[in-house]
Amino acid sequence: MATESTGLRESKKQETRQLISDHATRLFMEQGFEQTTIAEIATAARVAKKTVTNYFPRKEDLALDHHEAFTATLARAVADRAEGESPLSALRREFTDAVQTCDPVAGFAGPAFARMVADSPTLSARLRELHDLREEALAEALVGAEPTDTPVAITPRAAAALLGAAHRLLFQRIQELTLAGESNARIAAVVAPEAAYVFDLLESGLPAAGV
């Protein structure tokens, strides 16, 4: 009974969190991120203002509510890779899958959302910060994945910087095409070969570093 009760409470919390995020995103897209207040979001979601800030201490995370999944994506791909699979191969496979499924975490969030972020200095800055955090998490994952004969101590950080830059570029490319009005299917068709080219470039150097 206690477990069932706890499960219901957690489910209710998730529903409330999603409700707040959905109303916040709608208002941000309609009015602009900077122009929308926490009080307006609370009114729209029919919750107290404190409830909004309890679930989302940072206003930016109301819009970028998948930030935890985003920052963990690359590190998780390395940690969960198949036995014998290189980190680079795992990241390439992960990104290819994300393009095929038009994963929002990879940047397929739709034109209204992309415009909301592009028009907001605050959200654009937060997105850059999330890219940095994702790269840091990847570097930590690569430390655990590196072979014992790694050439130099900075190798995991250097590899993460290159891989992080590649993923940042591809994310921006998806956003660019989205803002240009291309459909997800068209974006995927354009980005897939471009991503293959980028990963081919990485293949020429990173395997020598054990990645």
C-alpha cells in the first residue's frame, strides 16, 4: 500500500511538472521568454507561484525542461555502449538514431520553439551553458573509458571538446534548418549525410587517441 501511495504521489508530481512546463512553453512562444512572468505561468497552470519555483528554480528550465537528459546524452551513450564498441562509434550511432527519430533532444523541437530560443538572449545563453555541461559530462565518461595507454593526460578532455563541438554544430544545423521552415523529414535528409561527414573527420584522429 505504501509503495502504491508513493507511486501515485510521484505520478502526480510528474503530471504537475509537465502541466507547468507546457503552459510556460506556450506563453513563452506567444509572448516571448523575457516578457512572460512566473506569476502568469502560475495563473495559467492554476498553481501557486511558489509551486512553479519549487519545480523549476530557474526560469530558463521551464522552457528547456529536458536539460538533464540533454546534458547526459553523450556521456550516457559512452557508458552504455556495447562491449568492444568505441566511444566514437557509440556516439555516431546515437546521433544517427536521434536524426532518424527526429529526437527533440537532438534539436528537432519545431519552428515555434526554435524561434523562441533564438529570440531570447537568456535562453540562448542557457543553451550554450548546457552544451558546455554536456561536454564536461562526456569528458568524465571518457576518463573511465580511456585505455591504459592513453597518450597524454589531457586526451579525454581534448576528445570531449572535439566531440562536443561536433554535436553542437549539428544541433545548430538542425535549428538553422528548422528556422528556415524545413520539415523534420527534410532536415533529417539533409543532416544525416552532413553528420556522416563530420564523424568521418573525427574518425581520422580520435581512434589514435583511443576514442
